[in-house]
Amino acid sequence: MSHVDVDFSRELAGKRVLVTGGAGFIGSNVVETLCRAGAHVIVLDNLVTGSLSNIDPSIEYEFVDGSVAERDLVAQLVIESDYVLHLAALNIIASTKNPRDDYETNIGGTLNVLTAARKSRAKRIVYSSSASVYGNSKHLPISEDEATRTFSPYAVSKLAGENYCHAFYETYGVPVASLRYSNVYGEKQQESNPYCGVVAKFVGAIDRGEEVPIHGDGQQTRDFTYVGDVVEATLMTLLSPKSEGLVMNVGSGIESSVLKLAEEIGAAMGRPIAFRHVNRRDIDNIRRRVMNIELIRTRVRWQPRTSLREGIRRTVSWYRAAGVASEHAVPARR
Ligand SMILES: NC(=O)c1ccc[n+]([C@@H]2O[C@H](COP(=O)([O-])OP(=O)(O)OC[C@H]3O[C@@H](n4cnc5c(N)ncnc54)[C@H](O)[C@@H]3O)[C@@H](O)[C@H]2O)c1
């Protein structure tokens, strides 16, 4: 489980919380934190990329095997919930391969959640959006009023979801907030998921003694955000009346190059690293990214607590405990 220091039990004990996509990387970390706070958690997931093995088997929750694209099922679950966390989505790789499936899950699924929320007792809903809506931003760090530039069908669908959230807030008073997450890494991110994120890929490659594949020159930057911090941001937003109707960035606020990330992982693993430069993929069209996180800091009073070094250290220990990365004493190159 990811490190989450805030205790949410006062507000969430006994509450029914629906988590769509709760078997995925971020969702399973959220589910464990909610269950530990005493919430009654219902996970809706069709397991297309998620897995129930992501969730600690000692934890009690309800699982519904189904899709957010099933309107009646979603309506029934949302109507019965006190809070809704809408994390289910097709990732950028699946979406690039099949934009129609992306449209049905990411846009249609979000519309189903919001439509049901109009009739629900749900006190608040959080929609997980993505920093990918900014494209190649002109100004850094990127604040929420920066223009959106949708370079991929995935960015289009995540932005459409946000726009629906905003429209349902303004038109029907649905108490919803959107969070734009930036490159999340940490416990439970699986290398077997084709869009597992770069950290899981690098750990796997370094562990196997392979060269680390770097797309392009490796000088591209991202704002890498530890999943425990993302869980805290998400639950604090869920519980904050001041979040309603807003779109807020979630990031570390620190810009790191992909090469620096690889070096940090190599150092945490005590392994030598060698690079293999490979061609840019069609989804690698963003050069620099770092988020301005002032809005969520002031509205929700959330701030990231985990440095890249500490987050990587925790992530590597989790991979080792999960048997994904081994602990042979190979001397580090640096
Ligand atoms: N990981 C990141 O860096 C990142 C960055 C920005 C935004 N996000 C957003 O965060 C959310 C969670 O992402 P993640 O990284 O945990 O991905 P993930 O693929 O691990 O989780 C997504 C979950 O949604 C489920 N799902 C997909 N289609 C579904 C459907 N039709 N019905 C029900 N469940 C379905 C999958 O099985 C999976 O369990 C997504 O909305 C994603 O767009 C993630």
C-alpha cells in the first residue's frame, strides 16, 4: 500500500463510496486507503487493465464486474453512494489504438456517472482527468488557466469528461470536481499494463540487467507524482466543499528529465544503468511538463509531501516485496 499520512476516518467511516476503476493502479491505492478509514467501498471495474490482485486480500469491499458504459448499472450504483470517485478510463495506448472505445468509456462512462449523480444523494464526486489536456504548454509551470491543446484522442476524451463535469455543476448543481493528474508512479503500477508509466518500465529493465529504453534524447521533462500524494489529493478534494465546480492540477510542482528519473531509479536499486535510445513513439509528443499546484494548495490545503527520491525508494521497495524486482548485490555504476 502507498504511504498516506492523513486519517480520513472521521469523515468517511461508514460512508458508501463508489470507486470506478478501483482495481487499477491509482484506484486500488485509493480503495485501500478508503477501507482503512472504515468506508464501505464499492469497486466498479471491468478489469480491462486493472486486477483484483492489486487490492490487499485482507480488505473487505464490494466488487461489481461491469463497465461504466452500462448506463443502468452505473445509475444504480451512483444513486446509492455517499461519495463517488470516477477513475475508470481507457489509457492513452488503448485510446490511440481504438478512439471509439475510448469515446464510449471515457466520455460515455463519465456522462453516465454525472447523469446518475443528478438523482443521487452523493455529497461529492471527483473525476480524474489528466495533464495531457495541456499538450505542449507555452508557459511553465502550467496553471489551470493555460490553454488546452489536445494532441491525442485520449486528451480529447479526458477534457470532454471535465467539460461535462463543469457543465453538470453549472447546469444542475452536481457537486463535482476534476483533478488533472500528472505522471503518477508508485506502488501497484504494473509493468504488464502497456501504459504502466515509465517508472515501472525502468525498474523492470534495470532489474533484468537490460538497457533502459529512452524515447528520443531523454531530456524531455515531466512532473512525476507519487501515488500516495495523489491518493491524499483525491480524498481531500472529495471531502472539501471548496473543490466543487473546479478543475485543479495535481503534481509535485517539480520538473525532472526522464534521464534524471532513470538515474534516481538506478541509484535506489543499487544497480548500474545503461541506456538504449529508441525512436519517439506517436504518444511522446510533449517536450516539457511541470505543474503549478497553487490552486489545490489554497482551495483544498493539499500539498505533495514526497520527494522524487523518497517516492522512488518506496516504489522500489514495493517492487522488491512484491517479487517484481530482485535485490542482488550488483554494484552501482555511479
Ligand atoms: N497513471 C497516471 O499517470 C495518470 C495520469 C493522469 C490521469 N490518470 C487518470 O487516472 C485514472 C486511473 O488511471 P490508472 O493509472 O490507475 O490506470 P489503470 O489502467 O491502472 O486504471 C484504470 C482502471 O479502469 C478500469 N476500466 C477501464 N475501462 C473501464 C470500463 N469501461 N468500466 C469499468 N472499469 C474500466 C480498468 O480495468 C482499470 O482498473 C484514469 O482516469 C486516468 O485517465 C492517470
